[in-house]
Amino acid sequence: MEADIQAADLEATETDKRVFSPAFSGTFDSELNVDWFGTVRARLGLAEEKALFYVTGGLAYGGVDFAGSYSNVGTVRLNSDETEVGFAVGGGVEVALDSRWSLKAEYLYVDLGEIDAKATFPAVGTVTEIYEAEADVAFHAVRVGLNYKLGSKHEPLK
């Protein structure tokens, strides 16, 4: 088992032309940010000499900010800033450098699910429009790490 958490600066933007009703059309500008994410995962692998080749999978979580604005008659702003929960799967290799130090290279696919935002905007007359936007939050991560094993009982490498 292993757990990790890290800062991230992942950003995606999009502009989309939309038809809101037969009388109105406009654009939707959106921005999705993942500010941080972490995982709690199991590793299962095959050890060969000083290397461990493994697959991994488990829980993923992260801070996701989704903001957007519809523009047509006026401007409608949507915003959602939440901690999302999903899953992570991947694989990697960890190589022992000595009895305490190891070097790791790992690939992860992280899926934090779907985030949505809603806003209401008074349209023409007494009709209130509800505007919604959704975004799927999934990304790939490639990581390299240097690990140090704590504790006093370490067997020398063979």
C-alpha cells in the first residue's frame, strides 16, 4: 500500500458556440484547473533481483476548480470549486540502489469523475433559464521518485 499527495498545475480551457433557444445564441468559455491531487493505492508486482515491476490501483482525490461563462443577452457565470474523488490505475518499476534507497518510475491514469456547475439567469419576460456545464476530469501522470526506507532493520541486498 502507498499514499501520496502532490501539488499540480493542470489546466484546460475551451470556447464553444451554443444555441440557447431559438432566439438566442452565444458562446461558452470554460476553464478547468486541478490544483492538487493524491492517491491511496495497492501495488502488486513481480520482484526480479533488485527490481520490482508492478501494477497499481486505488482511490484518487483532488482539488478541482471549474469556471465558465455563457454570454448571450447578458453574462452568466458558473463556478464550482470542490474536492473530487475517483480512481487511479497504472504501473511502474522500482529499483533498489542499496538497502535503504530505491529509484521509482511510474505511470498513472487518474480519473476524478465529472464536475458540474449551474447558474440561473433571468431571460426575456418571466422565464428563468438554468445554465449548466459539465467537465470530465481525467489525466495521465508520469512520475519519477527517489525513496528512502525508514526504520532500523534492513537486510543487505543480495
